[in-house]
Amino acid sequence: MTAHSGGVPTHPALPMRARAVVDLAALRDNIRALRARAPRSELMAVVKSDAYGHGAVPCARAARAAGASWLGTATPDEALALRAAGDTGRLLCWLFTPGGPWREAIEADIDVSVSGMWAMREVTVAAREARTPGRTARVQLKVDSGLGRNGCPPGDWLELVHAARAAEAEGLLKVTGVWSHFACADEPGHPSIAAQLAVYRDAVAAAERAGLRPEVRHLANSPATLTLPESHFDLVRTGVAIYGVSPIPDAGSATDFGLRQVMTLSADIALVKRVPAGHGVSYGHQYLTPGETTLALIPVGYADGIPRHASGAGPVLVGGKWRTVAGRVAMDQFVVDLGGDSAEAGDEAVLFGPGDRGEPTAEDWARAAGTIAYEIVTRIGSRVPRVYVGEGDEGGDAGTGV
């Protein structure tokens, strides 16, 4: 078991007021379960945003051990940090802005995504300036097949494709992938899914007619990996699912999909006290005790990533029972009403986990806050140390180190 504080100083010999336990064995099992869903495709483990709040380097290492042949990040800084930590495998990043570190990414052997002509111009300039002998820029072209976010519009696709082919002929780059991203794969049967598949197939065909021969074609995200085999192509990109969060909660829980939630968030109760009926709790007194009762103070708040929108609704397991946040979530703390039950300072309060002990899950918090479970796990802040378990016996299928 190891602890990492995310840049906030902690003393390993002192007790933690709160901790996010990250089960790397569960993550490896999730990777294997997802690979089984797409047995003819490679798998990319997406570790952007510090692996959705779980810790990029430990999670990347576990994912590689379980057979993830690719890693994916949003920003080049995230990708370069993985290289600095020792990762040597295939790695894609996709969210550049003008003037970004193209040359550094090329020299670090990172696949970079290009969605428009400005980016194509910058990557070719960077390829000329790269100082690593024999290193060719690896570029993946992204088409906007219907999400309307990043990606080249279909009307501009041929211009981008032909520019990429010209740069290939000049020896500056190699187009290693053509990819896109679904808008509504978490709504099985949504008409946009078939429409995006058609646009994507047309884009791949146009690229191939222009002479490009990408190594990987990829469109499937976590929900498509689980429910849409016709979208798997050469590679599937799995994000939240590798952390054991269902990307389609209306269609099935994590357990239904053979996944286990990787993060368990808990805190030690800081104070227990008896109060009379009508006692106001937290800012604004939105909660008044209905009778004489016992209150427990949980020492985490919105500065730690606990959603303020879950005030009066967030579930917590204390003493084997579900409790609900009483009143507003404050910056550093919130309160639960224990009713006729008792507790002591130092007892554990479990906010969410896989549910094995009857505790809430991240999805339960998402419902309470009116959001998605992706946000719940990703927003847990750096004041909460990550404690890693299941690091031993990495035994897996691949290893290109982190």
C-alpha cells in the first residue's frame, strides 16, 4: 500500500483525515473485461485529467500491465509527464492549441492529433525543427463525425487529408490514425450513432483513396466499447469504464458490465455531538434538526471535490447505515444527522466505493448532485491523498513501462 498526496504535503506516519483508496487490481481486471468486449481490437486506456482523478502514473502502469497497448491523454503536458515518468509505449494526445509543444511531443515519440489546417501547418514546422535524428512526426487525423466539438468538419476533410499526404511524401510525418468521437453512445439506439458511423466510414475511405494507410482507426469510447461492436475497428478508447464507473448507468451498473469501481473515498469523523430539536446545521440553516439528535462532522468539503450541489442529498455510510448530508456542504466539511444512533470521533465515514460494504457508489453521488459519475471521481482534489492498493502481482499481458 502506498500513498500519494497529489502535491499536498503529508506525513506518512500521521493519520489521514480523508483518503481516496485506488484499487489497481480492480483497474487491471476492468481492462481485461473491456478487452474481452473487443477481442479483435487494441485497447487505449485514457488517463487524462490525472486518470480521472485516480493518479495518471500508477493507473497507466496498471493499464499497461493488463494489456492496454495505447494510452490516451487530452493535453500534451499530460502525455509528456507520462514520458518523463518512464512510459515508452504508444501514446496519443489530442488537445493542442496554437503554439503548443508540437516539437517536444514529436521528439518524445507521442502521437499527436490534428483537426484543422492550422495544426497541420504547426506540426509540419515542428517536424522540420525536431532534433531527434530519424524521428518522424506521428499524426492522427480527427474528423468531426457529428459531435460538433474537436475534429475536422467533413467539408474540410479532403483539404486536410491531402495536406497530410503531401507532408508524408516529404518525409515529415506519418499518419498513424484516423479517428472520431461519439456524441450519444451512452444512449443506445440514438439515431446520431448510425449517422456518425456513416460519416466516419466515409472519412476513412477518403483518407485511404488519398493514399493514407493509418495503423489504427478508432471511434468507440467506453459506452460504444460495451454496446456497439460494429464501432470497434482497430482500437477502442476506454476512459471512465476502466475506473469501474458505468458509462451507461441507465442501461446497466458497473457490476452489470463486469466492472468494479476503483476508487473508494472515505474520511474520519472529526466531531460527534448531541444537539436539541430545531438546531440549525451549516450555512443558511437549510436543515433544522427535527428532534434531539446526534450530528457527525465529516472533514471534507467542496475544496476536496465534494459537490456543493449535493447539499441535503449526498449519501454517506456511517456505522453501517446510509446517512444524508444535513444542510449545505461547506468548503472543508459537512454534517450528517445520525438520528438515534451514536458514533465517535475517528470512526470511518465512507462517501463512495464499489458498494461491497453497502456504501454508496459514485453514481449515487452523481444522482444526488444532478451530474454524472465521471465528474464525481475526477473532481476529488489534491488535498485528499491517493492510497494505492493492489500494486503487487502486476502480471499482465503487456509492459511498456511507466
